[in-house]
Amino acid sequence: MSGHFHPTLDTIPPLPGAYVLVIRLDTPLPPLAPGRYLYCGSAKGPGGLRARLGRHMRKGKKIRWHVDRLTEAGHVEGAYVFEDGNECDLVARLSDLPIPWPGFGSSDCRRCQSHLLAWPVGTVLDLSH
């Protein structure tokens, strides 16, 4: 599974797939401390990845999911996109990273402890291959 990083929505395809959203939190959002976070999600509906990531990148949206609180409080730096990917496979690939909030974004998932991972400073992340 190969993914590419997209800092803006312009180059994200309107296809189904999975993604790793990169979010920077400059101020605390209990129980999260300031830092960088990775949220793994999927986009299978109309508009695919472009529509879902467009929602995540937009400010002022109605809060519907855990990740909406985080994207409203923080800054979305971009996303790694995996056409036809699976969010749980992405969480597995990132399993060495700390889990800051068990159950975040994974309440309906029996495989993952969380779909949110902390990305500590100095940790190299390579999702390009």
C-alpha cells in the first residue's frame, strides 16, 4: 500500500480510500497535550477522499465526530492518501507510535485500540511506500 502526502485539498482525488490526517495542536485540548497527531480514517462515500478531507480541513463545521473537535482546535497540515486503502491497516503500520486517547475514532472498530496516534518530535514517519 503506497500513499502520497497532500498539504492541500487541490491534489486529493475524489476516489474511495483511506488517509492519515496530520494535525498540529498548539494549545491543550483535554486530554490531549499540544503536539502533532495522526488520525487514520476512511472515505468510501460520495466524493471519496477529497470530500472527506475537505470536511476535515474546513473550519467552522458542525461537530459530529471526535476528530471534528481536534480539527477545529488544531491545524490540519495535510494528509497521506491511500486509494483503496484501509484505515485499520494504516493504524497497524503506525503501531509503534503512542496512543494518546484510547477509543478515539474507533468506537465501531474491533481491531484497533484507537485511530488517533501521537507523532512525537524527532520520530521519522514514512508512509510513502
